[in-house]
Amino acid sequence: MQRKSLETAAANYSYLRGLLFLPAGALLILSALGNEQVGPLRHAWVFVVLACALLVLTLPITSYYNEHYGRLTPTSRQRVRGAIGVAVCVVIVAGGSTLLRSNVSWSLDLPVNATAVTFASIMLLSYEIGIGLKAHHVAIFGALLVAGALPVWNGADPSNAGLVMAGVAIMVGGIFDHRLFVQTFGSPQSAALEDRDVRA
């Protein structure tokens, strides 16, 4: 296998493990509900317990990928690109949220959902930097970007609505990423058969 193919496979392996986005999206939604103090989430300890449960849920998901597909490590260059992407994303979220809608005097204070706009932007950017945008990324996070940019978010701070929208988007995107992962690397059954053939 050529070096470029191996590097691409490692990047796809890192980015397309979409089932990990299910608890991540649920955590965003839980955060929004916690901010609104909905039901038992009025108590901080309930939020902490549920958030920890969602984090623990990532362990069997990671184990599933490792057990059925093994492990692939991105190259140093890919890790550097990823780190740069994270840094750019932090700047976009912090700067974009402040610039688009905040109480500081120099902000634009636009009637947009800054959380949805910045989250969609960083997801699109991170996929583009990492593995290149796929059609479902453009459709899902593009829709989130458009929904957040619509000038209908007047009045109260829409950040929690943006968190819910982002949570749903990342979960749906995760399902499509996992589907693409299986198409790329094969079904767990075929991966197990190949592993058995190699050992034989």
C-alpha cells in the first residue's frame, strides 16, 4: 500500500468514527437543558452525573472501533494540521460569538444565533482541514449555518437553542460519518473475517 493511501486511511479512521459523536451531541443538548435548568437539571449534581455517564459511554464505542477495526494513528503532519485546526476553531468560536452577538459595545449585535453559526463554521472547517468535506457534511452543517444565520434570533440569548441545534447536527453527522466509515473500512463482520484470515 502506498504511503499516501495509508495516510488517508489514518485520517479517515480518526475523523469518521461517527458513533463517538452520539454522546458528544447528547452532551451539547444536556448542556443547553442544564443552562435552562430544566426539570432535575436544576441541581448541578444531576448534570454532572449525566455528563459523566455520557463520557463513560465513549469507552465502549472506542473499544468497538478498536476491536473490530484495529488502530490507526495519524501522521505527525496530520496531527499538526489538526492542532492548527483546533486553534483556529477556538478563535472562531470565541471571536465569532463575541462579534456577532454580545453585550460589548463593539459587537455587531446581529439577530443571529452565534452558537449555531460558529459551531457550523468550525465543523465545516475541521472536516475540510482533516479529510475534505463530504456531501453530508456540507448538507448537515451548511443547514445549521443557514439556520443560525437567519435574522430571526431577536430577543433573549439564543445560545441554548444553538447548542441543541448543534447537538442534533453533530449526532446526525456522526451517523453519516459512521456509515461512510463502514463503507471505507468494511463491515465489522468482514473486518473480523479478514483478521481471522491473516492470523490463519
